[in-house]
Amino acid sequence: MSNRPALRARRVQFTLPTGTRKHYAGDDLVMSHFLAILSAAFPEGEDFFIRSVRNYRDQITDPELQQAVKGFIAQEATHRQQHRLLNDRLQEMGYPTARFDRHVAWLLAKLEKVFSTEMALAGTAALEHYTATLAELLLTDDEMLDLLDRSDVRQLLLWHAFEECEHKAVAFDVFQAVGGTERTRVRAMRIATAIFLAEVVFQTLRSMARDRASYNPRRLLRSLNDFRKSPLLRAETRRRIADYIRPGFHPDDWDSTEVLDRWSKELFDADGNQLVQAR
């Protein structure tokens, strides 16, 4: 297991989107729906991550990893809480977050009946690689930061991204510590990728179909083109995601030290408390 900073849940409070501006992510149609769908998946997804890691908590003997698991669970529980608040607001704005939240709960319950707890833990480690990759992209890419600067959820997403980078290796290290195999790890990533991508694409399109702005051909095509060219779909992002199936991979092969050092100063004070106007 790698050396890592002590993990803890931070006491945070965020300003949620207000007013009549429906497309809160830089006034971009597709990105606003995409981020709403991701947010809608987080509460039940975070619960699943917590359950998957907690199933093996009593098998962990390394004191540092035990502390990391405690911090991981606390952080994920806070993410769940904050995204539920955001999702309630997005629902009021016309995004189908409540419906997708129920769907994710149903889907995860079905998957947990089909797959073993080992596969659930491996799936958690795989999905944590996705969230950490997207998180570091948000924290480092100028285009994504510019989008965040024009969005109404900037601080919440930066905080969430920061903590995803902080704890990106915990589920992976638990999986290794309890004897998880490379074969299971790679298989879980392939299954998680198929389900995750299919759900995100379908649910984003389904959400957009409820939005009158989607039926403006000029705006729709411009937004789809912008999304196609966005850092989310760049070759480097795809390469980093695919690196997970490389033999011997570890999340810390992608060093987040400089990113965490930079954003810890921008988001938190010396005691680790939230800066209200982090920019």
C-alpha cells in the first residue's frame, strides 16, 4: 500500500444553482445534462462503494489501511449527502435526478445479487478509477476549469474532485489486501465500463429528450460538437482509463501529489476547513 495523507470528511456547505438559468454548466446543454446524470448516480453509487469496502473491513490488518478505510467511508458518506441536496435542486430545475436515483438503486441491488462481494469490491475499485480520472481532469485541464468557472456548481465539483483524488487508491488497496486477483480486477473493470458507459449515455440522452432546448437544432449540434471535442473524450483521457487493465497497475502510478498540494491551498485553510470563496 502506498503512503497517503490522512483522510477525513470535511464539513462543507455549498451554494446550489438558483434562479431561472436551467443550463447551469456554463450554459452548455449537453454538459449540463451529463453532469446532472453523474450527480444523480452518486448517492446510491457512494452507498454501494461504502458497502463494498465495509464488507472486508474486518479482514484488514494494516493499521494505515484501516484508517484510510475509515476516512474513505466518511468522505463518501459526505459526498452522498451533498449530491442528494444538489439532486433535489436539479430535480426542481427539470432534470430527472429522482427517477435516475431510483433506477441506480434498483440496478445495484440486482448486480449485488448476481455478483460476489469480491466482484463488488473489484467493481468499486474500477469505478473509483473512473471518478479519480475525471476528478483530476476537472482539477488540471484549463478547458474544464474554464467551464467550472462559468458553472453554478463550481465549488461542489472541485471539492468532490479533490477528495476523489485523495482516496482514489483505498478500494484498490483493500481489494489487494484481501487477496483479490488480477483476473477478477480486470474482469470487473470490463463489466463496470460496459454498464457505466451504457447507463451514462442512455440516461443523458433521455434527460435531454425532456428539455425543450434539445429541439433547437443549431444549439443541439453546437453543444454535441463541443462535448465531442471536450477533454472528457480526448485520447489521453481514454488512455488513462484503459491503463487500469495493465498488469501490475496501481492508482498511484498516476501521481496526484502536485494536484492535491495546489488545490488544498485553494479550497481549504491551514486547518483543512472550507474556504467560502475558493477560486
